[in-house]
Amino acid sequence: MARYIIDNQPQEINFEIGGEIIPRTVQNAKNLLMIQMGEVPYDRFRGFDPAVYHLPIDKLRMALLPELDRVMLWEPDAEVVEATAEVNKDGEIVITATLDIGIEE
């Protein structure tokens, strides 16, 4: 299994991945992390629950892994093994997740 790190910082989507399944899976996982719950019509539970952002940082860290596990249900080949949350210098919450991708290269 390969390990990859994603975060919730905006980044351009690479539309030229082609048939490469692992980079596409990592990009899908990052997209899921970037979507907030309620943004996808007809699938209001897809995406990260924005209520978690309003928790104190220590409670956010405790709620983070279960929330990321729920979010990654839409990408079954990605498993979150570790996650952290920090407040950056601009006061934004930066979530970093380590993924195991269950696809052979």
C-alpha cells in the first residue's frame, strides 16, 4: 500500500491524469476533503461537516479522524490512517490527512 498526504488547501485540479488510477484516487480524496456537507445537490451528506470547524481546536482534533473516515466512504480505495489540524498564521484551520491507497501500483 502506498501512503499519500492531502490537505484542505485549495489547489488546481489536474484534468490530465488520464488512466492513472492512484493519482486520480488521491485527487478524489482531496476533493472530498474540500467539499463541505450540503454542497452536492441530491447528496447532502457528501463532504466535510462544517460544524467541526467551529469546535475548539482540541475537540476538533478528536472529531477529525471519525469525520474523515465518514467523508472517505465515497472513495473506498482511500483509508485515512492519521490526521492533524492546525491553525495557520491567517487564522484558517489546515487539515492534513495521511492516506493509505489500497490499489497496487
